[in-house]
Amino acid sequence: MDQIQHKFVQVQGLKHHVAEIGAGPKVVVFLHGFPEIWYSWRHQMICLAGAGFRAIAPDYRGYGLSDPPPVPEKTTFGDLISDLLAILDFLEITKVVLVAKDFGAKPAYMLALLHPDRVLGVVTMGVPFIPPGPSQYQKHLPEGFYISRWREPSRAEADFGRLDAKRVVRNIYILFSRSEIPIAAENQEIMDLVDLSTPLPPWFTEEDLATYGALYEKSGFQTALQVPYRSLDEDLNITEPVVEAPALLIMGDKDYVFKFPGMEDYIRSGKVKEFVPDLDIIYLPEGSHFVQEQSPDEVNQLILTFLNTRIWS
């Protein structure tokens, strides 16, 4: 971990924290999900740097060590995409492969659609390409569906505010590592779905939790609730949502995302390839939503194979 370097890039009026390791023209940029941060890519970054790649992982605005935006509740996915472009320009990087987890799949694929000249390939984990348009899932799930709750103004703030940041991250990691969608009862909040006796996943250490906890203690959850959850319906004016770049989707068979209405059929039937024609899909039989932390060696090898055979062969 000590070999990973940290810098701050001043763009878009904010200081953005960027973790980096490795050198050379073959650049891979890692985009985290929630409740993650640059640190969730630690295993992949060290591996890729050792294999001759330059690995870069920013914290989004309002996450981790990056500055919060002036008005967090107005943050958009468009801001994240503009930030990423500005960071690449600042670092004088013209073309990259994007590796994204969870909601990071959206800015990764949107960047590939809006700026195809900058994106050589896309790898996502836990979330496939989702066509632009209003989110439909909450229409088919109970009122206690976690995304519905977190989209509701002030509800998650009150729920999370009862606990310290470390405990919130702990609870979400436990919930998201299960194979069922977190859904609360009417008289229950999402944080009540986990109690202190529930162990952490075996691949997630107390040291890992302390690292995440300290970073979210600094940033809070205000921007994280806005992007992704309260910005899901954002219109980025994409009229032809077909990604031409080579792509790889890595899904854990036990990922709760498969339980979203229509998601399993969308992925397993290959319908997703209508939007990403040059897509390979790999399933990890024991994989959860956090495959890159749960099975780092396996995921590292899948990424390296993709890079060495599909991008820089």
C-alpha cells in the first residue's frame, strides 16, 4: 500500500484526490462505487502497476479526500464526467481504459458514449450498462427498498446520523455483500437491518473498515446520497446509447443486483449486448457485489487478460 502515491489535482474549482501507481502510456483509471473510495481498488492498482500499467484512482467530488462541491445537493453525474475529463487533461492523458464498480459504471459508460475518442475500453463489476432514462426499479419493489429510502430527502441523513460513519459503512458493506436486495419494513430504517453482532464479510478486515470509516467521517454522506441515488434520473442527452469500445462485465453469481427486477434476464440473456455489442461477460460462482475485494487475484487476472488481449494485444 505504501507504494501507492497520492496527489491533489485542482480542476473544476475543486481539489480532487487522486491515488496513483505505475508509469507508462498504458493508463487504467478506476472509478469506485458506494460505499467505496479509491481504496477499494488497492489490490488491482498494485497488480496492474507490477504488470507495466499506470493505475489511477480518483475520489469523486465530495467523496474521500476530494473537496466537497459548494452545494452537494446539486451535484450531478455530469459533474463527475466533467471532473474526470478535467483530471485526465491536467495529467496530460489522452486515452484510457476505465474500470468501474457499482454506480461507477454509469460515468464510465457515459464517458465512453460522450467522448469515445478518450476511452479505449470499459470494465465494470456489479452493474452492467444501463440504458439512459428514468429509474424504474422502485415501481416494482416495496416502499422499504433501500434506493427508494435513500432518494427520499432527509430520510437517509436521519438514519445514518444515528451512527458514526464507520458503523454506517460497516452496515452497508454487510448488506451489499448479501445476495438479497436490502428492503426495510414500514416501521424500520435501512440501518436497522444489521446489528452489531453481524460479522463483517471474511475478506473485509477491521483495518479496511477503519480506512473507509475515517474517509467517510471526513466527507460525510451528503454528496454520496446525491450521486448516485438522487441523480439516477438525470438526462445526459444521449440519443444513441450504443458503446462501441471493447467491454468486460464481471458479475458475482451471488450479487444482490441480480435481484433487481429484470436485471438477471437483461444480463444473462445477452440483451445488454444490444447496447454494448463488443461485451464479454464473466460470472464468478461465489462472487458477491464486491468481487474486486472478495476475489482480488481472480479479478486482477480477468482485467489483465482483457487489457492484454482486447486493448493492447
